[in-house]
Amino acid sequence: MAHAFSEEKFKAHATELGKGVTFEKSEPIKDNGSEGFRVTYRFKDINQLKVTFGDSVNEGAMKSMSEAKAATVRTHSSIAFAYAGGKLTIKMPEPPKTESPEVGKETGGGEMDNPEAQAQIQGMLSDMKMSLKVIVEPGITETNATYKTDKTITLVSMDMGKLLKQDKDGTMKKISKVGKNSPTASMELMQSLKGSDGVQFETKKQVTVTVK
């Protein structure tokens, strides 16, 4: 069985990122006992680029949908970019409304009601960090982004260790309320946690940037 983080999957993902996007390389990362990957893609035209929100598309949920519906979900759960005349517009995703009882359904019961399993899950999540940033070269003249530095705009950032430390039970309850079969589960979770210490989440529908 292929590893969940296989080069074949990284290469296949390039086609989902937009027309003209190509896979360049993947590098294993090890940090304080944690392991992951840094994947590099190249694109010719940022106007064709669409970045799926986090790893929000649940493969099982997507496979159960029609091709047209799956395409709609991908469109609404992706960040799109438009660039012209020195101005970049970042269009944040809006999850589509659905009548599916599985999407957003509170999972309840199971592992979240088992103290030992809950402690194990908390241990696994405590070192989890994720972020989605846009680095603008040579710099930013003006932007309406909520979280920004000289060259970097943070669209999403989450430090699960901070979240669990400040509100362990509340955070775990919010995690349990996100439908495990939802194709936009990651986005639903981030929206439910926004405003918490350890979470940065851009709430503007469009972020505008004037490039230096």
C-alpha cells in the first residue's frame, strides 16, 4: 500500500491546483520527533492557481459525490488568485451549502466519549501546527489583510498545542462536531475555532494586495 504522503499523490495533486501547475520536488522534514513533508510546485500563471483549503477535501466523501458536485465542492473550498497591474486579489473560499446529512453532522459518541482514546488523540494533536501564507516579492505597499508583515500575509494558522492548553475540553468538542465525512471539514473546524488563541483565520472574502 502506498504511503499517505507519496510522491505519486503529490504529482497527482498538481492537476487539482490549476492549469499549468507542475510538481517540482518533495522533501522529508523532521522536527522535534515530528515528521512531515515540504512539497514544492511551480506555476506559470497565478490567475490559474487554486489552493484547496488546508487538506479539507475528504477523499471518501468526494468519491461518493457525482463528478459535477465534487467539482463544485472543490471550487467553493479553494482559495483563488487574480493578479493584474501590480495588484493581487486573494479570494477566500466559501463552503457550499448542502443537504447531505453527513456534512457538518455532529459525530458524537465513540472515541470522544472514551477518556483513554481522548487522551491519546490529544497527545497526537498537541504538536500539530498548520499555516497557509502568501509571501509577496519584492514586498507589500498596501493590503487589507488581517494578518501581515513586511512581505508575508497569513491566511490560516493554527497551533493545536495552544488551543488544547487553553481550552482542552472545548476544543475537543468543536473537533467532534465537525462531520468526519464532510468534504470541507478542515474549513468548518477553522471557522469554529477562529478567535481562539493559537488560531489566525482570514475572515475577509477578498484580500487585496498592492505589490511594491
